[in-house]
Amino acid sequence: MKILFATSEAFPLIKTGGLGDVSGSLPRALKALRQDVRLILPAYPAARERVARLRVMAELELPPFPGPVRILRGRLPSTRLPLYLVDAPLFFERAGDPYRAPDGRDWQDNALRFGLFAQAVVRAALNQAGLDWQPDVVHCNDWQTGLVPALLAAHDERPGTLFTIHNLAYQGLFPPQTLAELGLDSGLWHIDGLEFHGQLSFIKGGLVFADHLTTVSPSYAEEIQTPRHGYGLEGLLAYRRDRLTGILNGIDYEEWNPQTDPYIHTPYSSDTLEQKLSNKHALQEAFGLPVRARTPLFAFIGRLVEQKGVDLLLDAVLPLLAQEDLQLVILGTGEAALERRVRDLIATFPDRVAGHIGYSEGHAHLVEAGADLFVMPSRFEPCGLNQMYSLRYGTPPVVRRTGGLADTVVDSTPATLKDGTATGFSFELDDPLALREALQRALKLYARPAAWRRLMQQGMIRDFSWQRSARAYRDLYKSLIRQPH
Ligand code: ADP
Ligand code: GLC
């Protein structure tokens, strides 16, 4: 099958979160299943710099955007995966991340930027972009590609469309006049189209018009059909439930492998867990904490936003830090108020809490390898990758039982410890007390080295590779191929 995978970020070209990881690894897993998958994303400077030997394939006019727009072709670094970059310097040749200026604010013209990108994807999907290749299926991801299924729906000779919801909280909402600015058909301005409470919704383009929808975990597919997690879109999603499937993300087993990870201090496996201690010492040293083997070391990595519940963690650990011997490392960047709270905690407990307010791929690997426990108290989590990295690195996770966290972590109870299925700790309520209780349960087990070692190993042997999920996508694509008219 021929699959065009459209995304706004892909590791190792550019990444702000899990979408980048998934877009860099799922297409490769599909290629390993012998599918003709090709990636398409905007030609950000970071992406252009990292791809060797880019060739100009075509030049397109995409009215109403000032042209021309070039399609560049190369390969995803260190892979054979074909890659198309949509080169529109006026919109993409900028510093900052894919969505925000260096000052952290969204680019004012994001609707135009991703509107243009969608138009280019549509041309490629219809084999009108000079690529001499027509996909059977276009796989779109999150609101940045939401207009693609909406625009394709108007064509008879079009590929099948799949839209994956990685995070329903980000919807791409813009003022109503954006519809005309993007040159879109006024017929799309409808409650059963792109209109959402008086605004233009990019994500609705995917949710309404795609042939099929997926979420990145089975639990999240259910949760978004409820008011709490549906943000007003729960009715639409429930209406489309026959066309909505949850497929759990996998993780990249090459990139995240404690036996070969170049970012960590000492490689290890479930048979050589004593080597993990060297990584703990390296982590303590790197973050300026006292080097202590038996002091339990908690870690948090993630965007510092409400979703991730880092405030729950800060509230929950405060009394523990005063009473118990423990250390905490935080790696993240995000909202100013949360960054400030993290800095304050570090200042209050300089010997116990350390952190890096920033983004660092290398540190993320060392933290996963060196910590004893990984804390992920998310308020909602469509899938979550860090808990799976933690399991693979023998760093039992403590998670809130929601979305993909509920689907990947098995709570330690007398029964699951006994039958060998326990892999971490989970709690139900969005409340620091509930998290504290889970952390205390974890500390109790940590004090029993043999039991703790078993828990580490049980997580490490679980399979979170892409193999199974890539097959599920392949089967789904097959069902979406449209018969010629
Ligand atoms: P989300 O996509 O909601 O941010 P995920 O758990 O799916 O959450 O993926 C987050 C990814 O981003 C992981 O690969 C994680 O290691 C990485 N990450 C998040 N924050 C940082 C950071 N400050 N430094 C390095 N990596 C980070
Ligand atoms: C989103 C979600 C996260 C998920 C990632 C990749 O960013 O917040 O839970 O793991 O997408 O699908």
C-alpha cells in the first residue's frame, strides 16, 4: 500500500513532544512491514538542515497563498524513508519551534501556515504535486493537518483518509474570517463542517470528514466521548464511534534501548541491573545532587502545562521532602508560572531537588536511566510515551489512571505483585493526596530490594515496540482503500 503520512513534526528533524516521536517511528515500523510510506512535513530550517541531498521535485502555485511553493524530496536521516518537505520560506523559514515564536507565543499566522501545508498535502494526495505517485491512504495527525480530509472530501478520485487524534485539547481554533483568508469554500462554514461556536476549527476538518479516526490509546477513545475530555466535541465523537478506534502507540526500541543508549553513562539490561546504579550516580552528579545509592530518586520529564499535573507533584512531594530521605529531578519547560514553582522548590531544597528548565534530548535519556521512579500524574494523557520509556529502562512509573497511562501501567497490589503482572503504581483522583499515597506505597516497596528488583524486571520485559500497533494501522489502511469510480 502507498501511504502519505502528514505531520507537523517528526523526530529527529524537529520535535516538541510525543507527536514528533510517533511520526519518526511509526512510518519506519510500517516500512518494515513492506508498505510504501512517505512522510510529508513543512520545510522548517531545522528539518532542511538535517536532511542531506534534498532535491526540488516540483514548484506549485497554491492560491490564495503567495507562491511558488516548492516540494523537496529527501530521506528521514539514518533511514530509507522517503520524505517530502513543503518549502514556503515566507511561512516556515523562521526561528522557534513549529508553532511558536522564540518568545513562546503562537505565531500569529498559524492558520495560514498550516492552511498552506494542508493544501500542499492535498495536491500530493491527488497526484497533482509533480511527485508521480498517488497514495492509497493519507494519514493525518492532529489539528495542523485537519483541513486535509475536509478538502479531499470534495474529490471523487481521492485516497482514503485517516485522522489520528494525539491530543484533543489542541484544536486549531481561529476567527471566522480565516475561512475566506484561506480561500475555503463557504459551504464548509456549518455546524456539520468546520464551524465550532463561531470559530473556524481545523480539528473538525479531521473529525467530521476523515473516513476513519484513531486515538493513540484505547482508553482515550472512550474518554473523549465524555464531557470531561471531549471539550464540546464529545457528541460528534460519540456519533462517529463506529469509525473511531484506539491504537496504542509503540516506542522506538532502537532510540530508547538501555543496552545501546549513547546518552547514558553505562549500558544495562534486565540481567545487569546493578549497572543502572552507575547511571543514577551520573544523574546525581550531572544535576548537582549528593551522590547517594540508597536514596530514592524520583523524576519528572514533560511539558510544564496543566495536562501533565506537575503542580500535583509539587504539592504532593512537599511534605515528603520535609520528612523522608528522597531526591527529585525535574526536566521540562512550559508555562511561566509552573516553571517558577519548579525553581522555587529547587531553591527551598537545593540538596534534594534539582532540575533543568529547558529541553534536552540527552538529559531525558539519562534521567530515564538514572532515576528510581518516574512520576507522571497527568490530568489526561492521550497515550504518553515517557511511562513506556521508563518501563523499558527499569524505572517503575507512578501514574494517574487515565488514557494511555491506564492502558500501559499495572498498579502494584498484593495480587499483581504475587502473580508477577505489576509494573508500577497508579492512582485515580486528580488530587495531590492521592498521588502522595501512591508515592508512599512506592517508597515502601523500594525499601524491599528484592521485590523492587522484580518490579523493575517485570516492566522491562513488557513489549511496547511498534510491531503490534503498526500491524493494526496496516489493517486499518487496507479497509480504507477506495475502489476506483
Ligand atoms: P506529550 O506529547 O503530551 O508532550 P509524550 O509523553 O507523548 O507527551 O511525549 C513527550 C516526549 O517529549 C517524550 O519523548 C519526552 O522525553 C520528550 N520531552 C518532553 N519534555 C522534554 C524536555 N524538557 N527535554 C527533553 N525531552 C522532553
Ligand atoms: C500527544 C499526547 C501524548 C501522546 C502523544 C503522541 O502529544 O499528549 O499523550 O503520547 O501525542 O501520540
